[in-house]
Amino acid sequence: MANHASAVKRNRQRITRTARNRAAKSTLRTEVKKARTALTAAPKDAVALVKTAVSSLDRAASKGTIPAKRASRVKGRLAAALHKASKAA
């Protein structure tokens, strides 16, 4: 339990940030998952979904929701998978 006003405020801020980050991460995971499934199922539709996922990754990294290096790594893997899928098709 917080014992003074600044600690109460920090707790409120923590709760707000946690909720915001949780929602952003959930959306991000969904978009990346959609892009990955599209790469295996329908490579022609995957380009738009990969682009959306990359945009979401950049947004999350810029806001500090996920680390920048993680965003870069996932973007690289998506791009490589897209390249591989487009070559096979």
C-alpha cells in the first residue's frame, strides 16, 4: 500500500501504462500472427498483412512497448519469410 501522495500517483500511472502496453502488445501479436499465417496460406495476400505488422512493430518500438531490437528482429524474419514465399509462388 502506498504511504504518500507521490507513491499513490506512481501507482495510478503504472496501472494506466500497463493497460495501454498490454492492449498494444495484444494487437501487435495478433497482426504478426495474421501475417505469419498468410505467408503459409496465401502468399499473395501476405504483402499487405506484413506491411501492417511492420508498421505496428515500429509503432510499438517507438513508444517503448517492446524493445527496438526485438521489433527489428521480428521485422527481419517477416521480410525473409515474405521473400521466401514470393519466390516459391
